[in-house]
Amino acid sequence: MPRPSRRRQSLEMLIGILGFFTAMAFLAAAVAIVRGEPSATSSLVLLACVAALGGAIVLRRRT
């Protein structure tokens, strides 16, 4: 079985880290919405995390 390249391993680690932070941002946004607090900042952070995670996944598929 061939070993994955260093770049692919780095992208997989980045995806894991971004996945964790995306989950935390989702929870923070959901809690803010349920409490009725203004959550524009939480929603924008969540959007940025999802976009970064999607970009990392696309890069990994190309590698």
C-alpha cells in the first residue's frame, strides 16, 4: 500500500482541525439563535469555517 504524500497528510490534518472548529462554530451559532441573541457574528464565523472546510476538501480531492 503506497504511503500518502506529505501534502495530502497535511490537508487531512487541516480538514480535521477545520471540522472541529466548524462544529464548535455551529454549536455557538445554534445556542445564540435559540437564546434569541443577535447572532450575525456567530453566523459569519460559521460561514467562514464551512467555506474553509469545503475548500480544503476540494484541494484534497485534487491531490
